[in-house]
Amino acid sequence: MFLEEYDVIVVGAGHAGSEAAAAAANLGSKTLLVTMSLQNIAQMSCNPAMGGIAKGQIVREIDALGGYSGIVSDRTAIQFKMLNKSKGPAMWSPRVQSDRMRFAEEWRMMLEGTPNLDFYQEMVKGLIIEDGKIKGIKTSLGVEIRSKSVVLTNGTFLNGLIHIGEKQFGGGRAGESAATGITEDLVRAGFEAGRMKTGTPPRVDGRSLDYSKMNEEKGDAKPDKFSYSDLTSPLTHQRSCYMTYTSLDVHDILRDGFDRSPMFNGRIKSLGPRYCPSIEDKINRFADKERHQLFVEPEGWNTCEVYVNGFSTSLPEDIQFKALRSVAGFENVKFFRPGYAIEYDYFPPTQLKHTLETKLVEGLYFAGQINGTTGYEEAASQGLMAGINAHLKVHEKAPLILKRDEAYIGVLIDDLITKGTEEPYRMFTSRAEYRTLLRQDNADFRLTPMSHEIGLASEKRLRRMEKKLSESEKMVAFFRETSVSVAETNPILEAKETAPISQGDKMFKVFSRPQIDLVDMLKFEKVKAYVEENNLDQEILEQAEIQVKYSGYIEKERNNADKLTRLEEVKIPENFDYDKIKSMSIEAKQKLSKIRPVTISQASRISGVSPSDISVLLIYMGR
């Protein structure tokens, strides 16, 4: 049946697997995507949304690199919001509410339209490993499919176990079987495995809710979009979400079920996501809080199914139902299905290289929840990078590794392989030390040229990015070179209650004031004329504004990043024997020997390795 050998086999068709398969195939590798259900490609297993704090930056980066997540998100969005607009642009984060069914359908259509990509529906039961190299996969029907590389993106399916109250049963998610066999093969090959937990809230019938008792949450008045390409357009109309709150009465009902909760009776021993806790975890950890927010999110344009964001739970279904009926607006709620928790296998990501290739088995890559992450966006970005690097390795080309000052994706992967994670890892802006450089608005400037160089981002993408960069730089130069008079400037400054000028000055200096924004600058006739003459769109105007107002911060971070780069260039020999260094701490030797950092910079980020250990290492290496 499969007589030929594939370049890349991707196991699992969630967000990570879909991006991995698309990337490898678009780069020219003969690729096979294997999944237990072709009907559930890119399924939104949890909330029907893409983006959010830091996650929105990741989706923009995926798009800038030539991935599909941004395009699919735009085409299937029902609401768009730019979060954190009251803060500086380093914190701005795009987010869309999605139509769950259309999202999966659009992903499948895009994958089916991707050349070099084949599909196969069956469970993968094992791996073919020979002499430390991956050679293919084995399916539940005994079919062996040979491949030069394999990308594992198994999500929550590896020995998945679902919990609802005192009931538990095997499953990768509601209504789907768990995957068995792969963990056992990997452990036999020498990999360390662990268990993690995540959860999901009940889905309810929107027709049974009273929205008049909730706060309406509308999308942006002027919605933007994720993709930098011209393949998508901003929304012209949107659906609202709603917000309501739990209460002390709700908390009391939930506590009544604690004795039957798998979280509290010992059935669940693995750690769940710290930053997306279950409702029972929230009321237990934050007992002083009288209420918690619940976001009521529609699942699509036309469906009445609703996602109750903030009510993730594994409590018995009768407790879930009783508690929700005590929430304002939910008095007559009808359930589509209860919430549940799921435990699954993962593999500590310190067992990976920066390419996401495993250290133990050549040609084998891990991406997504198998690495201990949580979230569609984190998974998709890892899938994209694993797919790219699997292709590059098979074709004997240099890998693509994103540094911490180049992308949130670079921060994510470096965090995982250098520090590991003992709880589901979620990306935040605070994890990135260079977040002023890694803004959502400039992901195309940062990443499209390098993606084009390896053959993924198209020529059209590159030209579009270069035009945007050129036009925004020209506008910044216009502000630097153009003067304004006292008479035309002071009325604008006084209206904003900021000190007037006593003599003419450059526009750049006026625009740099924190009280002055783009709307104010467009009141100058010279600016208005320049924008009209050059037919500049909002994207270029916004980019120019950020470059003017944050030039000092951007320059400072760039200088700091350049210092880091110098340490990144100091390579550590691959088989370096840390035990030979007498004056290094035992903990540092153990950590360095286990993680095998590639550079001095990576070594300095390992927990337990002190600055003095790094100094000793540099001296020993003759630096």
C-alpha cells in the first residue's frame, strides 16, 4: 500500500500537526499526515478562539513565516479584538473568536490544496527505529510506512484518560479514543516520559441563556486581522461575546462536590496549567475571592452552542449543572456536554535540540503538547518549526533556529529545551526579555526574509513586506526632516494639555510626546498631504507611529540583544566533558551534562547554572 518512502511523516492532525505537514509539503518534501480521524483535522478541542496575550504575537509570527494559522483564523473569525491597546505596542495582542466548525473545515481545505501532501486515517501504534535513527511508523493494522523523518504531534492522545467526577475512561478527547503504543516505544528507546493534565468547560445551549443579565463584550469598532497577506480581509460584522460572574452561592455548590472531584481525591496526580486553572482549583486557591469572571463565547456564526470560558472543571456532572444554574443568566441552562479533565503522556522537552529534533533518535521531532505546552498557538508554532526543520534535515540543508531576540517562537522553544517544564507551558509577554523588538506589528519584518530564504514565504510575501518597511521608514524620515511652526503646533499641544513650544521644531520631536498620537499628527496639513500623496494605509501609519514614539526603547533593546548574540556565538563542543571541571558546582555539571547546551548563552539560562559556573566554563574553554 505504501511502497514509496516519505521524506516526512507527521503523526497527529491538530494545530501542530497541520502546520508541520503544510510547512514540510510546501517546502517540497513528500509528506504524509496520519491521523485517527480525518473529520477532526485542526479541531478546536477547547475554546473557539485564536490569539490573545502573547499568543496573538505567535499567530502573527506563524503567518510571517508562511504558515496557515493566521489565514485560517481570519477566514473563520466571528469577532476581532486587539487586547492591551491601553498599554505600549509591545503588549498589543490580537485575538479572534472563531467559528469552530468553519475553522476545522478551512484547515482541511487548505491542507487538501497543498501539493506534496498525502493523508492516511489510522492509529499509529509504534515507531521504526534502527541504529538510533527513525525509519518510519507502524499502524494499528500492522502497516509499516517508511520515512526519512517523523514529527510526533500527539496532543492529549498518548494514553489519554478522561475524568468526570468519579468516572474515568480512556480517550484523547470527548468521543475519541486514546493512542497507545508510542509512549512505550519511546521509553524503550531511552526517553523519559511524564504525565500532565488539562481540562475543558461544559458546552451549553445558548437558547437557554438570559443575556440581558450579562455584560455584552463587542469586538473592535475597526477590526484588524492576523495575516499580513492579501488573502484575507478584516471582518465587516461581528458576533458579541458576554461576561457574567460566579458568586459565593456558586462556590458553595462547587465545594459540595470536592469529595467526588478527581483533583482532590487523588485520582489525578499530574499537574494542570497554572494560568488556566479549573473552577474548583480557583475557588480552592483563591478562597477570599467572592466571584470569578465567566466569558460566554459563541461557537460560531449560526450554531447555538456556547463555550463557558472560565468554568473548566472535572467535577461530577450533577454538581456542574447545579452550580451553573446559580450563575446570573444561566438559571435555565441546558447542557450540550459536561466539562472534563484529561491526563496524558508528555516527554520533558530538555530531550530536544533547538530544531525540535530529539537528541536520542535522529530524524525524530516532537511538537505541541507532547513537549509539555498548552494552547493551540504554542502547538502550531512548534509544528511549523518541526516541519521546516524535518524538511531541511532530509534535504541536507542548514536548520532554521529562531533566537530569543528574533521571535516569541524562539523564546518558547529555547525555554522548553533549556529549562524544561513540569506543568503545561503557556507563553506570556513577560517570558520575552526583548518584547519591544518582538511586537505583533513587525513579525513580517523579523521573519519573512528568513522564511523566503529557505523557500517557504513566497516572493509576493517578501515584496509586500519590503514595500511596507520602505514606506514606513520613509514616513519616519519625513517626521525627522519636516519642521512645524509655533502657530500650527501649539493649539494641538494645548488641546492635549501638554506644554507649548516657543519656537518651530521637527515633527519627530513633537510626535515623540506621550500625549500626542497619530490622530493629532494628522491635523497638520503637511502630514495629511503626505499621507494622501503616498496613499498610505493604516498598517504603515501605525508602524511609523511606533517607530517614532518608541525609538529609544527599541534601540536600547537592540543593543542588549546584540550583547546576547555575542554569547550565542561562543559554541560549546558537542561532547564536552563537564566532569573534568573541578571548580564547577555539582548541580551545574549535572544540568549541563543532561541538557547539553549548544552555546554559552544557552548554558547561562539553565536553572541551577550560576554566573560563576559560566565564568569557570569560559576559562576552561580558553575564552
